Amino acid sequence: MKKNHQEKENNKNKGLFFVLFLLMLVMFLSGMMFYVDEQITLINNTNSTSSNITDNFTGNQIYGEMWNYTSGGWLFDIDDAGVYYNLTGFTEGFNNGFVFVNNDTLNGGSRFEALVDGIYKVDLSLTFNSIANGGLFGVSLNHDYNPDTHRNCYARREASTDTANLGITCVMDLMAGESVGVMIENENTNRDINIYAMNLNTLRIGNIV
């Protein structure tokens, strides 16, 4: 009797062990299937030709660049103090999504007109000097010819006959048909400047919310 009872206990323990083994095996296989599914999803996303993150980054980006380099510099006229003048003389560079307009100072200067509504990151670099010592110059990346719309896109510095560098980085909203350009003023005198290098580039980084 004792022997039969011991055999029953052993068989019972073996049965419990087998059930636990099956549960652990099912959990292991489920985990492996989840891991494989995640890896397949990751591979599919990696091989995709475009990404879409809340409609803000999809396919080829919208960007534009205009620039000018003149080794000996070129003269930009500032006839009156405290007046903003549209910067001109840019050459169109890489462009995907803008209309490049290159008018004279009185007719808007060099500009990018947006084709797509959006939030844009805009960068300007400018190398220049004053034709004489003295002068406080203000530079604005203007939205539709208004230098006061985006004061986050403004910089000022004193300049002399020594070469000065000025840079602006900011973000602005543009609707289709609206433009971005550069305006310069001399705040305290009507002193012209020589411009040696300038680069304006913009990149669409999202939707207007």
C-alpha cells in the first residue's frame, strides 16, 4: 500500500511539473513571436521610402537657398538713416518648394515666396563692412516686407571698415504666397556698406497649428 501511495504522489508531482513546463513553453513561444513581429515591423519601416510623423515630415523636404559671394565686395546703398532697405543681389541656390524673386531694392529685393503653408526654419549669414567707421546696423528677416512681424528674426551690430559677420537663426510661419527676405537699416547714419558674402536658407519643419 505504501508503495502504491508513493507512486501516486510521484505521478502527481510529475503531472504538476509537466503542466508548469507547458506553461513556461507557451510563454516563451509567445514572447518569441512578439519579438519576431516587432523586428519585421522595424525592418518594414526601415525599408520604407518615406516617413510620416503627424504630417510634418514626409518624402522629400521643402527647402530653399539663395546666396552671393563677391571677393572684393559690392556696394549696398543706404540713403537714409532709420529706414529699412530690401537686400538684393542674391543668386538662387538649391530650391524645392519656393518661387525665387530677385527684384531691386525698391521692388522688394531678393525673396522666397512659399508654395506650401508651414512653419519654416530660416538662417542668414552676412559678411560686410561699413564704408567708414561707425554705424549701428539692424538686419531683419522680414515676413511679407514687414521687418517688425518677427522680431525673433532680428540682429544688430556695429560695423566699421573692418569686416564684420552677422548671423540670424529663427522660426517663422509662412502661408502659400507669402514671402521671406532680408532688410537692412543703419540706425544712426546714412552710411553704405560693402557686402562680401551672404546666404539665406530656409527649411519647412512642420504644419501651422
